[in-house]
Amino acid sequence: MPRVDGVIEAVRYKSGRIELVRAYERRGATFSDHVLLDRTTLVERLQQGKHFFVGSRREFQASTFELGDAVSLVGPDGHQYIMTGTGADHDRLDGSPIF
């Protein structure tokens, strides 16, 4: 299993850019309750080398998740995109519902 520092459960876009994500973050051996991260905070976490995935928490199983694709930060500083997969020219988290 890959190292998981955070799981993004849902995303909110504005004009093709991520505005906010609802995620769970690793807290030692377990995960937090859901937290809201704005785009700037998510970019900082990814730049720090944290590994985020799109996914969802399994009902009644605490820190157990169904993981989807890995989230990556691509592009030059100041013009970066947050995405799963490759080849987009805007933020895109495939498989993550919009809230």
C-alpha cells in the first residue's frame, strides 16, 4: 500500500481552479475527522512532499479508505495545477465528487 498522508473526499471548483477540498489528514497512526483545505494549503502540503489521494472513507471502519488516483502538483511555480492523471491545463481531480 502506498504512503497516504491525506485522502480527498470532495472538491469545490471556481473558474477551473480548486477553491476548497474536504479531506482527511494522517495524524500519526490514524486520520483526522474531515477538514477543509483551501487551494493554497493543499499546494503547500503537496510541495512538502505529502501524498494525497482521491478516495472515500469506508463506513464504520474508522481509518480505512477506498483509494482512487494519486493527486499531483504539475507545472512551474506560480502556474501549477493540482490533478490526478496527466495532460490537463487546469485543476482536475477525477473521481472526486463536487460539493
